[in-house]
Amino acid sequence: MPRLMLILFSMISTTLMGVGMIVSLVMGYDTLNPLLIAIGIGFVVSIPASWIIAKQIAG
């Protein structure tokens, strides 16, 4: 299961970080600090998300 989680993490983390970045840009926060915070939040949220999805796939 850890291997599946790492494979999923590589896809989920890039997606959530991109979504966070786009949301912050749409909201008008276009400087470095808000973008890094949004990307960091996406990275942190993707860790448990990939674990939960891997657990559901592995059954």
C-alpha cells in the first residue's frame, strides 16, 4: 500500500497545489507569499488524501 500511496501522491499533490495556486490567483493574491501558502496547503492536504484513496483502492 505505501507504493500505491506514493504513486497517487505524485498525481494528487500536483493537482491540489495547482488548484490552490489558481484559486489564490483568481482571488487576486498574486504575490509570492500567498502563492507559496496556497501551494503549501495543497501539498499538506494531499498527504492524507492520497493515503485515504490508496486505502480505498487496496480494499
